[in-house]
Amino acid sequence: MLRAIELWRGRIDLVSPFRTSFGVDTARDLLYIRAVGDDHSGWGECVAGTEPNYSSEYLENCVGVVTRFLVPVLRSDSTAESFVVSVAPIRGNFMSKACVEAALLDLQLREKNLSLARYLGATKTRVASGVSVGIQNSLDQLVKVVGQYLEQGYLRIKLKIEPGSDIELVRVVRREFGDNLMLQVDANAAYTAGDASHLRKLDQFNLLLIEQPLPEDDLFGHVELARAIATPVCLDESITSLDTARSAIDLQACSIINIKPGRVGGYLEAKKIHDLCFERGIPVWCGGMLETGIGRAANLALAALPGFTLPGDTSASARYFARDVTEPFILEDGHVAVPDTVGIGVEPLPEMLEKFEKVAEFRTT
Ligand code: NPQ
Ligand code: MG
């Protein structure tokens, strides 16, 4: 039974600034949802950033959406499944819905003594992990940083790119680390339809994929671009639901999909997208949103499903944080272990929770 919902806020420094085509972050603002039952509680992490630059959602707004529109649908007999049905009429706000759903899932799975990985249908006990490398100040710095991640064992490198900082980065990293390195790029929607002939210059580097080259709502632009270049197009920001995934696949706007539970409204929708892609032979991989251990744990359970055939941005905690909010996730032999205990398998460490603030509490009826 669900007795209460709590909202927790915090902030945690990143080990180094993370620069993408949409901005620089030096810290992660946090919103956690805690679903409180009689004997257990569950945690969900909101993936929204401080500003609406990755997508239109942002953290402070999620606090308002959760409080005004999502908490009011909850009853003491609510489940993650019933919650998803109840909030279907509410448009968008995927990241707000996802963190509430995640907390409910964690609670109900703990009550049933079942792990999220088992519940979702995981077939792996560890997940092959890549790392997302932010835009650096120089090519020398880029080579140094990539070298460090490869030394740590990461199995795949993703370079963040933007106009003016793209072909040369890939050329240098390929030259330095060789043709066998699994290498891909992510533009975070920074290009336009007219950039096709420029992006075609990436074809010579045998990349695994180019992620989200064009704006989120430009599915047809991606169709045209995918026809014009040899590098496989992967969508991230554009895929906000099972329906957009199906449309993108049918239109051939992409041949690979990055699944992020936060971006699609939760783990249940993410599993549906996985199942569709599995059936259609579309490879998927699990993205990352600089999650602390709470979100990271749940993502690992999802990434353990059989259709996740490409290494994800499921990096170790140390990639982002000197001290994670949970026991840290570590990289072993290029892989991160999938939690196999109840629920998401982790909880915030008491000493970390002390630094955070419970900003609201609502009781259910
Ligand atoms: C991506 N993540 O795949 C995102 C982008 C991203 C690991 O590259 C705060 C909140 C900062 C969300 C920085 C990775 C963020 C963020 C980058 C998302 O496109
Ligand atoms: Mg991306």
C-alpha cells in the first residue's frame, strides 16, 4: 500500500565540467521521489536538467508538475501500472511521470521481493559500458581524456560534437586509437537539414552511429539525412514514446534507438520500445542523463534486456561523481553489474541524504 509521496531535492558536483552542444554543466541538480509504503519505500530519480536545453523539461518545473498533476492521481492502492494509465491524458512531461513511476515500481517490487531486472525480463547479469565524452578545450585534451577512459576499460567512446567541432575530433581520435575502437558521436540536435554534405565527411571514419543530428521534432529531416549519409542514424531526443519509436522506424528516420526511461515517461514505456525494436531488428542501447546511483541502478536493469546489443552510456559512478548518492557502481572489465536484489537494488546512503532536503510530503487516501 502507498501511504505517502515525498519530494527530495539536492545538488551534487560533477568531477569535471560536462560540455555538450547545448551547454556546460558543473553540477547536477537533483529531484528524487520517495514512495512510502507500510514496510518499504521506493526511490525514483528525475532526469531533467536545471535548464530546458536537452529537452523542454527542467527540474524546477518537474517539481510543479509532480505536485500539481501527478501526486493528485495517486491513491493508497496505486501501482506503477495504474499510475501510467491515470496520467495518460496528461501531455508530455515524460521526465516528471518517469520519476514517480520509478518510485512506485521500486516500492511494489520490494513488497513482492522481486528485482527490477527480473521484473523487466533481464537476460544479463552485467552490462557492457561506454562513456560519453564532453566537448573539450583542445584536441590534445580530448586525446588525453579518451585515453584515460580507455585505460579504465570503457568498451565504447561517444564524442559530443557540434558545428565547428566535429570532423577533426573524430579524425584525431580514430588516428590515435585505431580502427577497432567502438566510436560514435552525439550532436544533441545541433545540425540542420542543410548540413548533410558536411556530415557525410564522417562516413570515412566507420562510426557505430551518429546520435540525434537534427532537432527533436524533425523526423523527416532525419529520414532525408539517413538516406544521404552512410553512418547509421540513431535517435535520442526525438523518441519520446512507443508511438514515436514506431513512426521513426517505419519512416526509416533511424536504424538504431537510444532508450532513456526518463525521456519516454518511464520503465514500462521503455520496455515496450525495447520489445518493438527487438521484434523489428532495431538495435537499442541505454542512454544516460548523468544519473546518480538511484537512476543508474534502474537503467542497468533495463539495459540487461536482450535487445540492448550496443554498449550504453551506463558508465560507473566515478565517471560523474566523486561520491555517489548510493554505493558506487564500478566498472569491471568494461562492464557494470546489474543489481540483483529487491527493487532497484540500491538506496540513498544516509550520510548523503543528510545533505539533501525533503521539500514536500503528501499522504494518500
Ligand atoms: C545525451 N547524456 O545522450 C545526454 C545528454 C545530457 C551522457 O551524453 C543534465 C541533465 C546534464 C541531462 C548533460 C549523455 C545533461 C543531461 C548531457 C543530458 O544526449
Ligand atoms: Mg544523446
